[in-house]
Amino acid sequence: LRPGTSFPCKEMARTALLIIVTAALLLPVALATFGLDLSYFQGNVSQDSWNCLKQNGHNFAIVQAMTSDGNVNPYAANDVIRAHNAGIEYVDIYLFLTMTKSAASQVDDAMGAMDRASAKYGSVWLDIEAPGHWRDCDSNKNFFREAVNQIHVRGHQPAIYSSASQWGPIMCGDTSFSDLPLWYAHYDNKCELLRL
């Protein structure tokens, strides 16, 4: 500064405030982790496709390992391995179980298939939806508890994929599993970043 000139405090303060506000607005987007849910219906996804997903900002994938008819997804292990090979950092699996077989045996079948293929994954998400596939509340809770316990026995973190419209009628609003991570499905046909 030259003698006789004033320090531009107001302008600097205004600029600093603008920078802080802009940073605060962009921080949730900057810290967001983008990923995908891959179901059986997407088939055997190529390594090139996984690489493209990673190059376009996807850093987590949750791959369906058990289908709603009680069969292991034959593509799941390859997809989990390819996701890791692409550099996707967080790879989990999810199970859409059927009540026509024991929960523990389905958990063992799906996780066993991943283990035999050396497909490394984190949490095991239990897909709780489609009330028509379930029974009464007590049977549903016992079945779910059996699956949760078996996932723990196999050394992984169980987690829940559901929504209020699905959990309510299937589990009768039960809160005894509130210690598990929740992937909350919210479909409203709007593309938006959900802030919690």
C-alpha cells in the first residue's frame, strides 16, 4: 500500500465471505461418493464397462449376489472382481432372499460363491422389499435375524436396504435392527443429492 491509501477491508471481507459460502455449498458434492447398485439383470459386466464407471467418478458398487428366487447370481463374483480391478474402492454385495429356503443357507450359498472365486467385498446388504415375497411379521423378523446372524458368523457386516414403504409392512416397523447400517431407498423420480 502506498502512503495515504486505505486498506480495502470491505472488499476483502466480501470476497472472503463469498469464498466461504461457495465452499460450504460445494463441500457436500465434493465429499459425496458416487456409486451404483448392480443387479442380476445387468448381466456379466465387462472390464471395459467397469473401467468406464470408475473413470466417470464411481467409487462404490453394491452387486446383487443372491436373486429373489434363491439362486446365486452367476455374474456376481466376476463383477465384484472387475469392480476392484477397475479401482473402485468400496465393493459390497446384496442379497434378495426368498422365504422358500432357510436364510442361513442362502447367506452361505452367496457368500461361499464369492469366497470360492476370491471376490473380496465389504458389507452384505439384505434387500427388504416386495411384501408379497414375505410372510407374517414374526416369521419375517426371525428370518431376517437368521440372515443377520449368519452374516456375522461369516465375518462380515450385515446391513439393510429398504424404505419406509417396504420395511413397514414386511417388518411391522420393527426397530430392533437399528444398529445396522441402512441404505434407504427413496424413489421420487427426481435426480438430486440427498443430504442427511
